[in-house]
Amino acid sequence: MREGLLVILSLIAFTSLCDTINQLFLKSAVDSLSFSPPFNTIKIFKFIFQLIIKPRLWIGLVFSLLSLCIWLIVLSKAELNFAFSADSMHYIFIALASRFVLKEKITSLRWLGTGSIIVGILLISLS
């Protein structure tokens, strides 16, 4: 494997990791609030205000910004088709985080899909 490819894949993995951390913080922030039907304008604005004052939301946004900065570096060094396809790593990280951090149940079919993504990333990396 070429050294440049390894660096690009590492950066893509890091941006996917930042995206995953971002999603975990956003999920945590939203789950800490109650928002149930019926929905109306007042409830929506109240929910948004409660969300804005959650530190977890802002931590998630910091990871999102970090991910964007790294992604821009990746785009400056790699072809978009390759980079975007390899960025599918975040699906793998999200599946793992959902299972082991959030304790969500993941079906065999979803694990099979996640495995397919891994195979796809390997094929793209070899091309």
C-alpha cells in the first residue's frame, strides 16, 4: 500500500471517528430532553431552546467542525470519488458505537450490511 494512500485513509478514518463522536453527543443531548406529539410551534421552539443550552450539543458541534476541517484536507489530497466512498467508514463506526456505547440492538442483517461496507472500502482502497 502506498504511503500517501495510508495517510489519506487515516485522515478519512479520523474524520469518520469525529463524525461518530459528534453523533453520540447529539444523540445524548436530544435524548436528555422530552419531545413528544402533539407538535406545535411553542413546543418546537421550547425544544430548540432547551437543546441550544445543552453543553453536549456544543461539544458535538466542535467535533463536527473538526471533522469538516480534516475532510477539507482529505479533499485537497484525494479524488472525490475515492474519498467519499472511503468515508463510508463512518457507517462502521456508528454501528459499533450504537452497539457498544448506546447499547442498541443491531440485527444480523445490519451487521451483514456493515460487513459489506468494509469489503467495499477494501476494494476501493485497492483500486
